[in-house]
Amino acid sequence: MFTQLEMAPADPILGLEEAFKKDPNPRKVNLGVGVYKDESGSTPIFEAVKKAEQIILAQEKTKNYLPINGSPEYAKAVQNLVLGADTPILSAGRATTVHTPGGTGGLRVAADFLKKVKPDAKVWISSPTWPNHPNIFRTAGLAVETYPYYDSAANRLGFETMLNAIQQIPNGDVLLLHGSCHNPTGSDPTPAQWAQIAEVVTARKLLPLIDFAYQGLGEGLRQDAAGVEILAAAAPELLIASSFSKNFGLYNERVGALTLVAENTTAASAALSHLKICVRVNYSNPPAHGANIVTTILQTPELQADWQAEVATMCQRIQQMRRLFVQGLAAEGVQRDFSFIESQHGMFSYTGLNKEQVKTLREQYSIYMVETGGRINVAGMTPANIPVISKAIAAVCNPA
Ligand SMILES: Cc1ncc(COP(=O)(O)O)c(C=O)c1O
């Protein structure tokens, strides 16, 4: 059976990573891969995580299975973080949370759940989006459609076009939105635009599914939740897939969650019973360690303060790199206006560099970025490599 198999297509971003590793140039720069890097180019373990792990190691008494949906303490901590502790949704018991292996696990549980309870609903994803989105929903058997999102000519969110398009989505379909730090473009709706999206969502009776993989990396933990809060206040039902890979640096612990908001407690409990079946047939119950870390940090005021400060440092570093990059390009005499990079959020930016320019940067300057949209990971930049990157971009943008 297996001798008949042809190779499946390789992941384009991981292919870029391979090429980067093989490149012997000592001045090579990797702006492709989607992990946070500090100024020294490493992806460190948070101090708060290390401290939480010490507490867990000293206190844990069993490795017994967790409940199918994870621990109630974790669910509560996630809900407070995502929806805001004071929201009436929580006091009314309208939310339920399933602990999942990463944000990807949360999206896949959402997909299986939707296929089970709303098999004919289509899932509408932004164009462009994280390349795993369509695959996750199609693999679960759901139909996927796209709505326009980015205005490449203006280098910003094409909000009017987006809003017009989502107004045409049939009642009852699922609208997938990025909670903050849109991957790959870095362009997010403003709070006022979120309010307009919420109006359409409620008028058209759409089910919002928010992919919340970068809370805290755009403008701050609560600021980045503005869209979630606005939609949650307006829409009777919604789903939120959280990832703690980036904002706790827990990439390989696989920790995330799917939070479902229903009209009332009874509906939330019924939905949870279906979510649990989706988990049970998939991976049975979640891995404990990452969620123990998140719960310990969020439940311990001192650790929570440490963690918040660490997330703020990451966020500020990304914002600073955006500023320095725009300044660096101007200093190298790049004529094209790249100032839009400063108003984008999170780790990613669509630079608007074309395929040829991206290829030249890789082949002649050992600067690696994703071909589509010239997407860069801003966190791959440092004050030391920005002049190198800027010079190379100047050379490809202003050819002699
Ligand atoms: C938009 C988006 N959603 C979800 C994920 C998945 O996160 P996780 O690694 O927690 O599965 C990512 C990770 O890159 C992402 O960029």
C-alpha cells in the first residue's frame, strides 16, 4: 500500500527553515518562521514559567488522566483572560471551555463540533489567512469559503470590501476572525470596525469563531481582546480558540483552549457534552503540563504580574523593531513608503515585497521571508540586523 504513495507537498514555511539552516552565510537572517525571538535571537522560556514549573514539580502528586475537557481551574483562568473577569457572560454561566492541545487542537475540536452540530454550515476564512485554517476545516468535512481581507495596493485592511463581503454570507454560516495580530498580514480591525463587524454578525446571524493565537503581542493583553469583548457583548453565541504557544512561550507543551459562549447555561452545558465527544474520539483527554503552568501563573498574583511584564516586554520589543525597521529603510534611502509596518500588530507583517524581490533577498543576501506578500516575522529582527536587512531591501527596491 505504501509503495504506491507519492510525496505529499511540503509545508512551504518549514521548507524555508530548512533552506535557512543549510545557508553557510554568517550574516543570514531568518524572518520566515513564526516563533518569537528575543534580541539575542533565541526563543527563551519565560521566568514565570520556570517558577511555575518549580511549584508544580514540588506539589504534583499524580499523573492521572485529566477530565476530557481539562481541569475546571484551567477553564476559569482561560475564560478570565480571554473574555475579561468582569464580563456578565461569566457570571451568567454562559461560557464553557475545553482545554485543547494548542490553538490548532482548539480549532480542530471546533471544526469537529461544527461538523457534528451544524454539518451544512460553511466556514468563511479571510483571504489571506494562516495556511492551516482551510485544511483544518476541510479535513473535518466542512466547506470553506473566503472573504476579502487585505488591500495589497494600500497595504492595509480593506475594511469596506471585507464588511460588504461578510454582509453577503448566508445566515447560520461560521465567520472565522483573527482576534488580534492577523496572521499573515499584521493588520487588524480597530475597535470601531469590530463594532461594525459585530453588527453584521448579529444581523446576519453568523457564528463567529475567533482564532486568538497572539493575545498580548499586539498592543497589550486587554487591548488585544477588544474584538473578542465587542463580539461577545453583541453576539448570542461564539467560539474562541486560544493558543498559549506564543504568549506563554509554551510552543512544545501544546496548550490551548476552545471557549464556547452560548445564550444560557443550559445551552452551554449541552454544547459541552458534544465538545467532549469530539475530544474523546480524537485524543481522549488533554496533556496536563502546559495547562498546569498556565493555571499556576494565572492563579498566583506574583507570577501573574511577572508574566504580564514579560508579555509586555515582548510586545514592546516587536513595536520597537517595527519603528527601527521603518527608520532603517528610510535611512538607506528606500523610496517606497513602508510606514504602514508601524501600524500593523503582532509578529507578522506583509511587507508587500514581490516574489522576485523575496527571491533576490534570499539568494543574494541570505535574508529569508515568506514569498506570499513578502511576509516577515518582525520578531526575527534585532537592532543589529536591521541595518543589514534595510540595506538589502534598499538594493532590491531601488535598483541602480
Ligand atoms: C493564526 C494562528 N492560529 C493558530 C495557531 C496555532 O497555534 P498552536 O501552535 O498553539 O497550535 C497559529 C500558530 O502559528 C497561528 O498563527
